[in-house]
Amino acid sequence: MYVIKYDVRPRPNNPDYGKVMSREVTIIVNESTSVAAEAAARSLLDRIECDVESQDEASWLDIDIYAAGTPGRAIVERAQAEGIALILGPRFPP
């Protein structure tokens, strides 16, 4: 499983277009290679009408770093079950 962080910009068909210049997103992908994880993450960003401005991080994620019952563990478990999970971070301007 991989966690990938991006700075993204909404496209004209995105409801945030014109209101948000950029936003941080974290995507957790249940794939065994970084290449497959990045492809899945970028496909998701295409579906939600966002362009990648930069990729901040891509690293292997071990679910066991999160204690059972915590919000972080729940998100990672969702990604395990559904294949991918999107976490929207801060946007600019706020």
C-alpha cells in the first residue's frame, strides 16, 4: 500500500474552479508497486477534475503504524477494502 501527496489545481469542470487556486491531497492506494499506485492516484485525480501541480511524497505505507480504532487506521482500512482513499487537505486561498 502506498501513500502519495500532491498539490492539485481544479479544472474548469470542478466545482471549486475559480474559488480555489490549489489544494493539498493525500491518496492512499492499495497497490503493490509505486508505479501502479501512482497510476491509480492520477486516474482518481482525473475523475475529480484536478490537475497535478506537484507531487510532494510517495512512500510505502504500513497499516500497523496506526492503532486499531483510530481515524488514521480507519482511512487506511478503507483504502485496503476499496482500493483507494482520498484525503482532502488545506486549500489556497482558505
